Amino acid sequence: MKTGEKKFDEVEELVLELDMARILFAEEEEEEEARIVVSLKDITERRKAEEALSKSESQLRAVSLELSFIEERERKRLALYLHDEIGQSLVLLRMKFGSLTGIWGSKSRKQDIQQIRDLLEKVIDQTRALTFELSPPVLYQLGLEAAIEWAAERISQDYGIEFKFNDDGMIKPLSADIKALMFRCVRELMMNIVKHAKARKMTVSLTRREERVFVVMEDDGVGFDVSLLEGQLKRVGFGLFSVRERLGAVGGAYEFQSEPGRGTRITLSVPLKEEMPSS
């Protein structure tokens, strides 16, 4: 053997894979010379397919985002109709029945009218609740900060969680679509805290830093192992997976910090943007 050469007891191979080639080196004990075999594989079609798939996924995300914006606008339209048309008509009807109480002197008639008024009052309350569930007016009248505080206070009252809200007081100009998106994400995550965290306290903070708006949510619940989160995202419904997808589609981001037994800190952020055109 020549100096510097290595003796192989049996055939040894070293395979190097490149984007466009496979190079095979083989050396045998019986041969004096090494053999080099170069096998080229055209992956042009595979790359085209990968690019097409990536483009398709981007288009699907864009369509999904636009559909969510359209859904939110329709929610707002229905909420306004419930409030301005149906809600006002029910209130007027209740007042009309109230005026009849003094006309009919019969005790039984008065009781019937009072029962109708009580029923109307219940329907009015249900209509108002549905209006806020569809699209809370406070979001568009007073802004994202007031809407998140309102939603958190309701959750606190309904589920007995101590709630604290912080706002840095800075102006946070966001489009109506982005406000609605952030509100839905924050409310969904607050409900996740209620359902899964077993928390006694919850804090929500809004801040503006440079050209982004941040929402930080903290709880003192059971926490979880963050390393297991990725594998669970698609099994939690709208929850975490949808929050990530929708925020990512508008240039937003999220971050989870948690440890078992030490609560959870969730940070959401979106860039400040101009008003998006309505469809």
C-alpha cells in the first residue's frame, strides 16, 4: 500500500448527500485503486412541488385570515342590528305593556300584564347578552383596553378568579380588524386559564413598545411543561394553535413561559398598522 493509505478489512462506504448529487466512495482490500461513483439525481420537480406547497399554505393562511375578518365584521353587523332594531323594539313593547297596567283594573289582568313584562325583561337581557357575545360594543366604542378589561371582569365575576388589569396609558392605534383579532385571542386564552390552569389570580397588562402592542397575561395556576406544548397545539381546538396561526398571519407573535406548579406567562404582540380596507 502507498504511504498515507488506509487498509480496510471489508468494504467501507462514506455517503455525502448534496442538493443535486450523491457521491459514493468505496475502497476494497483486493483493489489497488479507490473507486469513485457519482450518482446525480434531478430534484427540480421536488423543489417545484415544495415551493408550490409553501405558496399554497401561505394562500390558505391569507384566505383563512380574511375569512376571520369577514366573520368579525358580520358579527358586528348582527350585534348592531340586535341592539338598534330588536333590542329597542322589545324595550318599547315593554313600556307599552306597562302603560296598560293602569287601564285595566282587574287584578288578574294586571298579573297577566306583569308576567308579560317580566318575560320581555328576560328576553331583553338575553338579547343584550347575545349582542355582547357576538361583538361587544365596548371594543369599538372605547377600544381594546376597555374591551379586555370588561371581558376579564366578567370572567372574574363568573368564575371567582381575582383579576388585575394594567395599562401603560399610551395610544395604541390598531385597525378594527386587528383589535377584534387581539380581543378574541385574549379572551380565548383567559378562558383557557379558567378551564385548565386552576388559577386563583390573573393579571392582564397592555403596553406599547416602539411599533408594537403587547398583551401580557399571567396566572398563578398549575403551569405546564413548555417542551410538550408544540405536540399539543393541534389538540386544543381554537385555543393555542389558532392564536399562533392568526397572530402569525398579521405579523404578530406569542411567547409562553411556564413551569409545572409555577403558573404561566403568555405574551402576545402585534405591529401597529393602518386601517385595513373593508371587504
